[in-house]
Amino acid sequence: MIGFFEHQYLSYKKNHIRNLLALANADGHMHKKEVELLYKIGQRYGLKDWQVKNLVDSKEKFELNIPDNFNDRMNLLYDLILMVYADEKVEKREIEFCQDVAKRFGMKKEIVQWLLQVFENGTPPPPDDWAEIKREAQEKYLVKKKA
């Protein structure tokens, strides 16, 4: 039996994959390379292949789940940008999806174009650079709330 916090973390990981699935389906079909990336990201999050397969095979329509904090939101944008590049075709619908996600995260939609450049044709930045990229994104692209 898993405890409450383990259940919460499992839900967080599955929601992360569901968010990526929503993007993968944004163009009307899922490319083989997008599916492969979903499994790879699932493994990085400690999900079993059967758990990812259940999500991929699900016929439910996925709604965007907004992570609770800026760090988790940026990590989701990181994986969304990887997904945009996965099939080696950057499509307008995928960019629009990511821009909508950014806006719902309280960020300027311009962050998507910036991240596409940071990822240079699908090559993610080195992990050591990601903390600095997140800091810069918070300064430049986080929408400031009016007092």
C-alpha cells in the first residue's frame, strides 16, 4: 500500500506525461519518435513502461494540469520543447499549444520562441545550464502581478 505522499507524487508524474500527451496529439497524430520520448521521460520520472503505456493507450481527453510552482512549470516546458522537436518537425499547432501553456502558467508567450532557440533544433541545454536558464526565464518571461 502506498502512502498519501507517494500517491501525490505518482499523480504528479502521471500528470506530467498527460501534459506531454496533450501536445503530442495537438497535430492530430502521435509520431513514433514522440512515443519513444514519452517512454524515456517516463523512465526519468521513475514510471514503469506499463504505466506510460496505459497513459498512451488511454482514450481520455487530457486537460492541462498546471504544476504548483515555477520550477515544475519550467521542467514541464523543458519536456514540451523536447516533444516539439521529437518528430523533427516543428509545427505551428505545437508552438501555439506551448504558448497557451506558458500563458496559463503566468508567463509571456514569447518564452516559447526563446526556449526553441535555447534548445537549438532539439538539442537540450546541458543540465548545469538549466538552473541559469530557469532564473533568466523567471526574470524575463514571468508575468508580474499588479499590486
